[in-house]
Amino acid sequence: MQGYRVDRASAYQSARDWQGLVRYATARTQAEPNNLEAWGSLGTAYSLGLNEPDKAIAPMRRCIVIAPNSAPGRGFKPDLA
């Protein structure tokens, strides 16, 4: 599989295929563990698409670790202890 592609993730999101986005982003986070966009997409799929905010916490925490001032991590500052 080639690297993470924003256009592919956006296609899943536009189609509201949240399960597809979860599958795609999960595969990309496993292949590219420091890919900020993949982790952000995974968090978005869980929080906004599937309305499962508890499952969005870990991906968004990973965004904060990778890039603390990034758009996916900004404003999402759970207790990291």
C-alpha cells in the first residue's frame, strides 16, 4: 500500500463512509506511526463520523505527541498523565 493520501481520506469523509475511513486510517497509522494526518483522520472518523468520542481520544493524543501545535491536536488537550 502506498503512503497516506489526503485525497483518499477526504473521499471517505465526503462519502460519509466512516468505517472505511477508520479502516484506511488505521492501516496507515500502523504503516506510518508518525503520520499526523492519518492519526487526525482516525480521530475525526471516531469523533465526528461515528459519534464515538471515547475512541477518538487515543488518536488525538497521538497527534499531540507528534506535533503539539498541529491543527488536529490544537484544542484537544486531555490529561496526558
